[in-house]
Amino acid sequence: MESEYGIEAARAKLGEIADHTRDTGQVVRLTRHGRTVAVVGPANAVKPGGGVEATLYFPHTERLCVLPALPRTGEQLVWVLDNDDADEGTWDVTEVQWHLSEATGATVGVSLEPADERTKELMDRQEAERIAAARDRANAEE
């Protein structure tokens, strides 16, 4: 298969081109008047143009971050905690929510659940530490 198609010629072969890129990993350029206007390729072969700001919703907390691309439901993320132990957990993406508004712009939320026992234990430990710290603050105020 060609590595470049004029956009009009590609229109009739789009399904064939998509199947070919998925099977081979090859990226096919679509051109107009000899200049590349788009590419077709497997999702992991085409790098996003910029980061996606998203709120990650963990079971006990949420974090705002910039992701290199928007994850899909069923994929996994690895989150490294900001502590001296450099703990990391693997999280299943359970839902991706979009909110579009002319007033506030676009917001993206990604719901996460622990993907393995180690991450569940880490989450439980963090929640216990958070509750203990809240109790200590409440006791100090009394």
C-alpha cells in the first residue's frame, strides 16, 4: 500500500487504509496539492499535538493534571505519589466525562479505580493516614 494518498483518492479507500495502518503500524499521509493535510495511523503511532488538562478522580481524592492524551475507558494509568517512598499505583480508567460550555470552556474528568492489590493497599493506607491527620487536627483544635 502507498504511504501517501491524495485526499480525494483516499476517500474511496479510507476503510482499506485504516485496516492497513492498524495491521502494519504504518502511518499513511493524506495530501492536498502535494502537501500533507492529515495522517491515518494506529492511535499509538500518532502523537497528540498537546497535553489534555484533566481532573483525575481517585476513590478518596482528586487531582488536576495534564495528560499527554485522553485515556479511554478500560486503559490503565500509573500514578506516582509525591512522597519520599516514591509509591506508585496502577489505576483502571472506569469512566471519562466531558463537559463543554461556552462560558467555562471544556473540562475533562477521568474516574479511576485500583487495578491491583498493591494499589488497593496503597489507597487504603493513604485514606487511613488522611483520616488520622484530620482527627489529629480536630483534637488539636479542642
